Amino acid sequence: MQTLSVTISIYIISDSIGETGEHIVRAALSQFNLENIKIKKIPFVLTVDYLKSIIDEASENQNSVLFYTLVDNQLIEFVENYSKVKNLVSVDLISPVIKTISKFTGMEPIQEPGTIRKIDEAYFRRVEAIEFAVKYDDGQDPAGIPLADLVILGISRTSKTPLSMYLANKNFKVCNIPLVPESKPPKEIYEIPARRMIGLTNSPLKLNEIREERLKALGLPKGSNYACMERILYEIDYAERIMKNIGCPIIDVSNKAVEETAEIIISMLKKYNAKFGGI
């Protein structure tokens, strides 16, 4: 490993949290076997005065290098000019890319700091919601009920899981609970507001058709109690009694695509001033 006779101070200046600049600089540094490198990341630089104080500090050591990811033209112009006055090397990590895209598309950049961070936050919220839906799918753990933005109730083959995943992609944390006559529903469904629950039902004929296909796919004999019309009617009656007792809305999904049902639910949640990530 090469050893430098002096310590190089690298300043990473950003109008947001500075992760973009830091990743680029560290990626470049990984191509060198260097010691004596000191990195200082300075986030949320939004004023000329603050920027001036950073450059003044860096100039105290002439072995300093400035890397910056700024979108405000005034700040960019200042760091370019003032770093020359202070005899410092400065590198703009993002403006050349923005200018190229602007020239290629004919569009003007919005010059809003932190847009990447906002995109990342939205992405991670969605991932968190999807992980939540998987963890609390099909009543695996009633502990998810009080944590969920929405609890979906329904008997087998009423699209509970596909709907949960679709809503998770809209940033809703959803758990779904199967209602089976032989199993007592979790007590938690009676402990949260009814507006945070949705009941799903389906027509007996549609359920019979879906369940027969399900049996066929599993290689099970036709005529099983699972697809028996008497059993289906019994399950529907059992589930609807629970839903009506709770007082939650009930949606018939027999002639609806998952997307259509989801939009109905989202409209209901908005009506009750629900927010993504919490009600």
C-alpha cells in the first residue's frame, strides 16, 4: 500500500444528506491503495455563507480537495469561484450530468435539493410495506393487526393475498386474516377501529369455480368438501356475520379485478383521512 507523506482532506459538500457524493468518492478511492485520506461529509449546505465557511476551513490545509453535489446555480457558481480564490481544487460531481440530460431532453432541471433522497425514501417505504405484507400474510401472526394500516378479512379464494401485495406497492402496510369456521378469529380484529378493516366476499358460484380449479391444480379429487357448495355457503355466512359484527365495509370481489378492488379501498381510506404508512 502506498503511503502519502501528507494527509489529504476530502470535503464532500451536499445540499442533501451527501450519500451520492460519498458513494462516488469512495468508489474512486477504491481504485487506489492509499492511506492518510481524511473524508469529511458536510450535508444540507443551502446558503452561500455556510458554503463560504466550509471553503475557508478547507483552505487552512492546502492538501484539501472539494467534491460537491449541489443543484442551486448560485451555490455552484460560488464554490467554483471562491475555491479558485482560495487556491483549492474543487470537483462538481453532478452538474455535468444534469446539463447533459437537460441538453439532450430540452428540459430545464427543477433545481430542488434532496430529490434523490425523496425517491430513496419512497422506495424503502414501499419495500417495508411489501415485507410487512409477506410477514403477516394469511394470518401468520396476529401481532401485525394493530401495526397494519389495513386489515383484510375474508374466506379462502377472495384475493386477500394479491390485494395485500398490490396495496403494499402503494405503500400501505397490510395484513390479511382468513376467516375459517373451525378457527376462532384473532381477538385483535375487535380491538382496532372498523375503518382500518375491509371484508371481502365472493359469489358462491364464482368461489365454487375457483376452488374446483384450485383442487385440480393441486391434483386433488373433484368433489372435495373445500369446493362443495354447501360448505361455501356456510363459510360465506360465517365470514359475513363476523364482518357485520365488526362494522367494517364489505366488498364483493366476484366481478372485480384486484386493481379495481384496491382503488375502492384506497378511496375509502382517503375518506377516513388515512395516510400511507399509518392511519
